[in-house]
Amino acid sequence: GTGTSASFNYPGGITTDGTNLYVADYGNSAIRQIVISTGVVTTLAGTGSSGSANGTGTSASFNSPYGITTDGTNLYVGDTNNHLIRQIVISTGVVTTVAGTGSSGSANGTGTSASFNLPQGITTDGTNLYVAERVNHLIRKIVISTGAVTTVAGTGSSGSANGTGTSASFNFPYGITTGGTNLYVADGNNDLIRKIVISTGAV
């Protein structure tokens, strides 16, 4: 609908390409689009029921998506309860899986051989995706062109230590964004805002 006649169910993440807003509608397992100039709300992708099917637009399904980011051409979604990272081509609505096995885990690897555990926040610098992985207490990197997944920072156990890369620790990191040089993380259960230098991994 338009403006206050449209409804959502626990909207989580939000991003913009300057013309539209894109919302990870967590409770509806859908990705919604809002035209900024008019307030018109439509469903870009998702059946409205939980699932993990790839497809186009409302034939694809998600399971409680939370994080969302864009490079202007594609949306990238932290499909939280599916333990997946999904891509949506904005112009066509085509949904594919970038990375994740679909089961919880913490394995690095390429594409669907890598695993996540409730990936939450997601951001991009245009070349890589960075994921705040809540239950693994990790920050992961995905090279968009190859799907290669590595760990940027975090021990894999909860903590609040500063340090470099996997010697630093987090406690349920939720949100993440980047200014291009650094990552900034909302370190949920530590009540902290953390900075990661992308080039060095220093936290």
C-alpha cells in the first residue's frame, strides 16, 4: 500500500539506493521496497512464509531475514534462520544463494560449502560483504565475485577483547556498517561499538 496504509511485521534491516528503501521484513520473511518519493510499498521478494527456495520475486522464500545491504545493483540479505547469505538482483527480483550450507556452522570455504550460524547484520564495500554473525560471535567476509568466505575477526567464543583478527572477541554482534576503510560493529551483548580496520583486522 502507500505510506501508513502499508504494514510490516518486525522490520529488521534497512538499506537504500537513493531512490528506494529496501526492508528486511523479518516477521513476514519478505523483502519489501518503499519508493521514497511516494511511500508506495511493494514486496520485492519472498512468499511471506518461511522457506529457502531460490527463484524470482515472490516465488523465492526466506526465513526471518534480518540484515540487508546494497551495492546499487543487487541486494544482499542475511537470511538469518536459514543460515544463508542471499542475493537479489534489484532490476529482476531474481534471488540466489551467495553462501551458506543452510545448516548452522562456522566453516570457512567457498559459497555453499561455507556455513554460518544466524547471520544478522550485513554491509558491503562493493567488493566484499561483511557479516555480523551473532551466535558464532564472528565477523565474516565474503568476496562477492568468488563467494569465498573467511573470518575477519572473532575467536568464535563470546568475549570483549580488543586485538587483531581472530584474537579479538565479540558477544552477539548484531549490526555492521562500513565507511570503506573500517567496519563498525554493534557488539550487542557487550553494549559496545567496535571498530575493525579492514586492511589489518585490528579491533
